[in-house]
Amino acid sequence: MTKMMSQGALPWSSTRVRAAVALLPLLTFAELLALGANGPVLAVLAAMAEIAAALLVLLLLWPGATFWRAAAPGLIALGLVVLWGLVPVLAPDVTPTPDLALPGFVRLAGGAAMLMAAGIVGHRRGLARRAVDWLVLLGILQMLIGLMARQIDPSSVFGYDKSITGLRFSGTMINANASGCVAAVTTVLAFGRVQALLRDGPARSLKAALARIGCVLGVLLGLGVITISGSRAGLTLALVALAVMVLRDTVVRRALGRGRGLAFLFGTAALAILLGSLLGATAIHRFVTLGDDSFDRIAIWRHYAALARAAPTFGYGLIGFEEMNRATLHSAAEAFSFWYINSAHNSLIEMVLEGGWPYAVLLSGTVLLMFVVALRGLKRQDDPVVRAAFVGLAIIGAASTVDITLDVPAIVTLGAVLLGLLWGRGLRASARRDQEPGWRGRD
């Protein structure tokens, strides 16, 4: 006890650990249910909840000097991003949307807080894996709630009209593509759990059997949800990710090559084909229109890239896109083409629009730095759940280059939690020895 207190750690308590592990996934789940926290009021409330949750995680786990020393480069980089976002609050004249500077900063601070808190959780041995398990369970529940909401009213979500997405499935969010991205992440995380369960050998109890069935059904549910959402990026990325995860996993390949494994594979494939035949009309229509839509997307990128070049230093404000968009429609043709657009549909262009090139460089560099540290943790152990978290993070990053993914606050939160967990795990894995008292389970 004395040694733990001298290292700056609170006395160990399994209850505190469990609360800290569940807190961030539960908050992510709450944001996804609340329309993705996509709206000026919801987004700020979510950000305030994120800051409070991060402080609570800090109190529950209270990392020692080992974490702070290892995390210092990443935290300094993250602090520079937050400080850059603070400049428009202190000097409102640097952006054309000074009234939005404070709420924009609060949103940025909330995301940074979640990233740091997830890093603290991931730094404890075994907790990253358990947090991902929570994300799988809550992700499946979120999809089920979305399906029930669709049965009640397919043209709206909790009473809010879905506008141009029409009858496409959007889950508990307004945007169908955002919903498809979240479902793709849940799908690969659930499949990672299936891979981990296969490593445990045959199911020897009812609980183990139910866990396997639940995860497999979660994968199929996710693929079905992506399909009816009509998200081309989500479906393509999910299928490619699943194929790569199977091809790189020798345990899964061996299991599927045996008698029971082949029966399981053919049964799963039959269910997938049945789902595709029943639910694939929306997805097929969307892929048929891909050619025409790609020209529209390129036009969007060119238009907003030109606007980004016009405000290279501080951009138009962290949440100033809508105001900027309306103020820069200078012709009837531009108004016709861009009045309804709420995103640049490319994360890099969006970052420059919001905070200028310095902000884009600082934020991209911080994410890259943390990701490189996270990769060090991946080399030490072949944990399919952790590998699935990497794949889920990659799906969010890839989807953000062609869609509004990172303009939805709840998806930013999901990405921050995944990156933070992997970063924290990488910090511990790259240290010479683990000096933190804590969980000694699997990671």
C-alpha cells in the first residue's frame, strides 16, 4: 500500500478498474444514441461530458510517473493542438466566426480529453482488451436500437427527419454513411473477438458457446446494417478488412480448414448470401451510381480546397463550416450545388478549413506520433482483439478521406478512444519493464 501511494497510484480496487474501463465505451455509446451528438448543443454537451469522464478516469486509475514520462511527447503534441484551438478564443478577430470560437474549442478539448483518458486506460495491462470488449457489446446494442427505431419510423430518427438520406438506414444517427462507418468498426471488432475465442479451443461451457454465437451474429448483423445503410465506403472497407483479418490469421485459417470449421464457414457464407439477397437492393443501387457521385465528390473537394487556400493560417473556425459555406456562395450555380453541403467530405481539407494549415499539421502529426507508438505494442503480442482495434481505427481514417465521418462528434469520440487505448498500450509495451501496479491479465 505504501509503495503504491509513493508512486502516485491510488490503492488498487477492482471496482474502480471496472468503472474506468466501462466509462469511455459507455459515453461513446451514449453519444451514438444521441444522434451521434451531431448538433451545436449536443456536441458541446457531449464535449463537457467527455472532459468530466476523463477527469474521472484520471481519479480512478491515477497513473504514476511511468505513464507520464512515456506519454510526454504525445501529450505535448496534443497540448499544442489544443493551444492552437484556443487562439481564436483569446483573439476572436483571427477567424470570421468569432462567436463560434468557444464552443469549437470546447469540442476540441473534449476530444483531446478522451484521447488522454483512453491512453491512461490502455496503459494498464489487459484493460485495452476489456475496453474493446465493451465497445463490441455496446456497438451491437446500438445497431439493434437503430433497427428498432427504423421499424417505428424509417424516415426519421427519434422524431428528427433524415432529409436527403431518405429511407436509407442511419441507425441512431441522421447520416446513413456515418452509421455505415460505425457499423463497419463494430463488425471488425466483433470479428476480432471471434478470432480470440477460436484461440481458446472448443467451447466447453454454455457461456463460451453463447459468446461465440453472439460475436458471429454481431458480425452478420454489422454486415447487414452496413448493407441497408447503402454506405459504399463502409461496406467496401468492412469486406476488405475482414478478408485481410482472415488471411493474416493462421489460427482461423487452420480452424476453418477442419470439418467443423468448414461447416461453420459454409453456414456463415450461406447466411451472408441470404442477407445480401434480402437487403442488398440499396447497396447495389448506391454502387451503380458511384460513377456519377464521384464527379460530385471531386467538385466538392475542389470547391472547398480553394476556400481552404484562402484562409491558410487560422481557417474559418473549428465549427465554422456552415457559416463559411453560406457566406461563400457567390453565384446561383454555387448555391444550387453547395447549399446543402455540411462537410468537405475529406478530413485533411476539413482540418485546414477549420483551423488552417498549422492546425492540420499539428493534429495530423499528433495522431501519427501516437499511432507509431501504438504499433510498437502490436509487435509484442499477437492479440486479435487489439489487431481488430487497429483495423477499426484504419476504417475510420479511410472513410474520413471520402465522407463526413470525422464531422460527426460521436465518431471522433470512437476514434479517439480506439487510438488512445492503442497508444497507451504501446507506451507500456515499449517500456523496459512495467512499473505500474495493476491488472495482470491478458492484453
